[in-house]
Amino acid sequence: MGYVTSSRAPTTAATTFPQCNMLLLVTVVVAATVAVTGAEQSTVEATLKQGTILGSREETTNGRVYYTFKSIPYAKPPVGALRFKDPEPAPAWSGVRNGTLPIQKCPQTNFLDQKVVGQEDCLYLNVYTPRPYSSNLPVMVYIHGGGFIIGSAEDYGSSPKPLMEKDVVVVALNYRLGVFGFLSTEDNVIPGNLGLKDQVMALQWVKDNIMDLGGDPNQVTIFGISAGAMSTHMHIFSPLSAGLFRRAIMQSGTALLPSLNTSPMEGTIRIGKELNCTGEKSQELLNCFSEATIEDLLKAPGPISNWTEAPPPMGPCVDGIFLPDQPEVLLKDGVYNRVDVMSGSTKDDGNVATVGLLPRIKAFRNNFTRMGPMVLLTWKEENPVYLARRMMLNYMHNKMDFNLTSKDEYIITKAAGDRYFQAPNMMTVEFHAKDPGTKTFMYQFDHAPEKSMMFMIANITQERAMAGHGDDMIYLFHFGEMEPTKRVQDLQVQEIMVELFTNFASTGNPTINGTLGFRWTPVQPEGPLHYLSITTTPTMQMVDKQHREFWTSMPTKINKVLYPERFLEDF
């Protein structure tokens, strides 16, 4: 049983009266006038249910005109009495709102210099549209990544310029992060999953308002990378998100990544102790947190660099409201929203772990019984050290002595990438493909840019070419200085990526009409798993049977739910 039974757009009456024809003509004329006016001016106004907003005229690399409306409030500022509370809809405004200013980040600690940035009044979204008037273009809602602790709708000055070469509306949203978005007392005092509930409210805003900015509320695709992809997948499982989107794209992240917070109250109490709170009851903790400064709340969990030895105290959790049960249980039982799915990873996705681990490779080697389970996410399992060691040995081949050096980066990158992303992705598409009436597509991004996004962010030397974590996203968005160089192969991959993603958002078929010269066939419910290898010349490939067998046979909690027959007693 699923939460929604149909994703079809509502039908309209077949009869059209003469006065309706006249109204339609007037609407077209007005729309054309707005478009022409916008093309001549640097700004344009649009009228929403909340009020009038001023947007700016932009151009793609190829000179195509689109319009940007930034910092639109979708929820009340979560400050004062609303700190640590479920989001509430944003009110209307008077006058003309300036929608040309950059969006403010939610509170977070800068990854490189550990400085506190952002403000609590941060629940805003940006809209990018080729039609700043009522229309019916497909909508793509982007949920940013960042481990649920960093990031924003405008990460590193991001802009969906490549996507705006096509007739789509793109929405990018902020949501509460870290302590502010994912602490929980496991009751109504601090409900938990606040950042995910923010996303639901943003999707509801899109449903109610996007037509006024050129989009079709019945043709919404949600997509994201890393934590944004995990969020996307969790919306498929959430009854709160039912009917708010039609398709979903997960890039390097699914809800099967074993990182849900299984003991939220324990983490909240830990934060309370760091802040010297006087009690451990829910209301006592809330009172203490309500008086704390942004800086103190952000510093309480400790620096990110320590999380390979001590797990973070907050994150998405099963709350019975947004997420009714463990994702693997919901997936196995078929209790989720039926939507078309595109899901994939990159060949070297694990560099999200190794880029920070390389300076500590000696500690990882010498203290593997502690750091191994943290890096390979087995610390919640019954036999964490055994499982982490088994994962590493599967990739080490002739280096069985564990004498790892920085030259062995590729070993850890492959092991971590498969554990975090590729193995959960295989399982995700395998089960979603069983749904009749929906399609599931799997990919692996195999094209290496000149420098991987993770190494650019960390500002460290990259020793080999790799298609790393986030590298598929830089062909859909421009990230300031991190956009790929204009090598002919990068331009080719960008054109392919934009076509695949916008085709899927528009029709549910990424290679409709065969115009790209290849076919991306959906995953079949039985038999081998086939995926599209995305390069300058994409081809369909098959997941290695032995590789699939290794990961689905690991005695993890998730595997025991999804494949119980593999763990029966042999008598």
C-alpha cells in the first residue's frame, strides 16, 4: 500500500465558451507584454499570493533569457518562540519585495575556517524561470546537500544556468541545519526532523504558488545531491509529502545510507551537557536551548573533524510523523509515495570521505578498531569492527597488512563510496523498480572533470583524475569558480546531463525520442541491474554480479530487513 495512488494531472472540462477564449487571448497578450518588457529591462515584477516581488533578468551562457526571484519567504522566521518548532507558513507582505538580493544561509559553521555564518531567519527559496507569469512549465525543486549541517540554496554562489537552457522552472530552497534542524527530544517539545519539515513547507509553497512564476504544480520533480538526495528519498517515504511532487532524482545519496539518528534524545542530552543545561527533561532542555546563542549551539556538537571518532549527536530520525518507520522497512513493505525515480552515484563518490581523511591516514591505520567503523558507517551494527575490516579487505587485494599510506587513497575511496552510495543505490533501485506504473532509472557518473569538487572545496592537491562526490552537479549548476572548464568533453557532458535531467522532469523518460543517440532503459524488476554510464558517449552497463552479491550479503541491519532469506539459520 502506498500513500498516493495516482500522480496524474487533473483533467479539465472539454467545453470552451467564447468569453473564455477572449480571456485566454487577453492573458496571452499580457504575458507576451511582460516577457518583452523583461527582455528590455534588467528587472521584472511578478505578483504572487503573498504580494508583488521584483526579480532580475539573467542570461545563460548561450544568451537565453530567464528571470530570477530570490529570497522568497515560504515560512515564518523560526526565531523566538518558533525556534525548535515545526515551520509555519509565511505571511503576505505589502509593497514590492526586493527579490534580487542573495539568500541568507541558515546558521552553520564554515567548513574551512570554522567561523559561524548565517542567520536563523533563513527559510527562503529562489525561483529561476524563463516565464515570469502564469504558465505550465515542468518544475525542478533542488534540495542542497552538506550532510544536514552546512550549505544553502546558493552554495558557493550557485546558479542553475545550464538547466535554464531548457523550458523548466528551477526552485532552490533553504532548510534548517544541524542543531537547529535536527535535534529532537522525541516528543512535541522539540519534535525533530525540523529541516525536513521545512522542505515539506517549501514544497507546499511550490504547489500553491509556482504557477504564478511559470511552473506547473502537477509536474514537480524534486532532486538533490548527498544530504539533498537523502532528503529527496525520505520525501518519497513521508506521508507529509504525498501529492507534492511527481518525480524524484537522487544524486549520490538515498535513505538507505546508514546514517539515521537512532537515539535522538541521547544526542540532545549530550548537547545539553555541552551547554551546561541544568536538567535533562524535554522542557528543561528546550528552555536552555532557547536562551543559548547561535554560536554556542553550533559549537556544542564539536568540530566536524572529530566526527570520524565520535558520531554527530543529531540528524534525521524516525519520528512517526515525517518518517513513519525505518526506510528499509517502508521500502520492503511498499509503503511510500509512488513516483518515477532516477538515482545514481559517481565512480569515485568516496572522495567525500578520503579528502578529509588523507591528513589522518596514519591515525586511521593505527586506530582502525575505532575509526574504521566510523568512516565505514558500521558503528551501529552488531559486529562493527568485523564488518569494517571485511569491507576494507574486499578492496585491498595485495595490501592485507593494512599498512595504508596516502598513495592508497583509491582503496579507501572505493570502499567508502560503495558503502555510502553505490551499494545503497543498488538496493534502492532494485526495490523501486518493482512498482508497476512507475519507472526507475539508475546511473553512474564516470566522467572526470579537471578537478573534483571535493578537492576544490578543501583546497588540497588532487593526485589522480576522478569522478568524485558532487562532480555530476557541476554540470547542472554553476558554482562560482568551481564550474568545470570549457573543455570540449566537459561541454559535451554538460549538454548530455542537462538533456537527461530536464527530459526526465518533463516526461519521466530521460532519453525521449532518442535524440541523444542512445537509450537509457529503466531498471527491470527481475534479473541483472542495468545502469547508464555517463561519459562523453554514454552506454548501458550491468552491475557486476559478484559486487552486488558482496554488498547485499553483508550482515547489516538494513540487509537483514531487505534480504531476510540470506540470513536464515541453516537448519
